[in-house]
Amino acid sequence: MAYPPADTDAVARAAARLAAALDEGRPVPPVRDLLGEHDVAAAYAVQRELTRRRLAAGAVVVGRKIGLTSPAVQRQLGVDQPDFGVLFADMDVSGLPEVPSGRLLQPKAEAEIAFVLREDLADGDLDPVRIRAAVDHAVAALEIVDSRVADWDIRLTDTVADNASSGLFVLAERRLTLDEFEPREATMRLYADDVLVSEGNGAACLGDPLNALAWLARTAREFGEPLRAGQVVLSGALGPMVPAPPGTRVRAEISSLGEVTAAFSEKGDT
């Protein structure tokens, strides 16, 4: 990806600011005052630096998330393409009885289709046939997005630098192959405490969640970090995200993929 070199001082300062939010458990001001609103190169440089620090501390990468797949959100932030973030093993809270609210600052939830890959996408063509063939199975997922930026006051560089506003994620148990399930035809309903709060469909995600996966496969390869077999890809929201404060129970229904649920603990629980 042909981005110009980033301002290394600005990158270091932005990374330090976002790291402080994690270390101290409090949101911080946006980083666009350091990076500008449109310097994507600098924003991804911050994301890579924060990723480097997590890996050095023992974190393990298990996949990627795709954000900004909604045309409406793209227009809001003045961009014409998605962004991505890194998924780490400790972000997967699927096996926990409750989502630990104490690990989150300003959580929101959105329902997505997650793809688990059966093969690397490191070389060769990335046409639709190849992309479909690379998917082992799909599952219903809840992405628990979070922002280290106070009051979700974000623009493009803020969210990219902040690992695409990643938080945690929950995967359902039911697995379907793409012979059994067509992502673009999916319908979604999201409930918070049994109240319908969001609806959407597969077409809301770049016209087809597989389009989002193809975009990520190309972009990850250009960044020199291609997608690998076994990785999880959260392909993007099927409808609007909703607040998920402590004590909330969130449930999503995604067509034949079935249900995925998350019960958020009370605030002090980690």
C-alpha cells in the first residue's frame, strides 16, 4: 500500500496516549491533533506500534476485524473504504459466562458474520472463487467495539490508530460452510435485554461480507501481514451498533447461523 512515510514523533506520541488509556483505564482525547484527520499511514503506524507492544508482552494474534463497512459510516468519517484491526486471543470471550465489563471503557455491540479460514491468503489471485474456497466456515458473532477516545469523538485516524476501535468478541458455536450459508442473504436482528435495537442484512456489509473479506485479504497482503489458515475474520457490522453498558444482555439472530449472546458483567468485574 503506497502510503508516504509517517511522522515518527507524532506516531510515538499518539501511541503513548492510547497506551495510557489502556494502562490507566480511562479514555483519552482524540489523537487526530497529532496525526491529522486523513493521514492513514500515520494511523496504521500507531496501530502497528501498539500491536508490537502487545506481542512483546505475550499476546497472540488470532485474526482481524474489518470496520467502516457501512456506506453511511464511511460518509460520516469522510472515507471511501473500510479499515481493519488486529484480533488477539485474549479478546475472544466466547467461553466466558459473562463479558468482563471491567476490561472495557465505552462498549458497544454489533452483530456480524465471522469467517474462519482454512487456507492462507498470502499469494496468488484473490478473486471471488479463491476467497470463498479459503473459508472453512462461518459463525454468528458479536463484536464488542470499544474506544479509548473519550466520548467516541473519533475521525478516521483516531479509530485506525486505536486498533479500529476493537474491544472483545463472542463467537457462536454453530458452524456452517458456504455451501450451507450465503452471507449476502443473511438477515440480522439484535436485541438488548430482549428489546429489538438493531436490524440489518448481509448487503449492509459492503454489499456482501465476502467482499469485505476480499478487501481485507488484499490489504493485509499489501501490509506484508497476509491472512493465515485458522484465523478469525470479523467481517463487519450487519446493522447499527448499540450501547452495551454493564449488566446488559445482548442477543443477535443471524439467519441460519442462529443465535449468539453476551451477558455483560457488572462494572467492577474483570
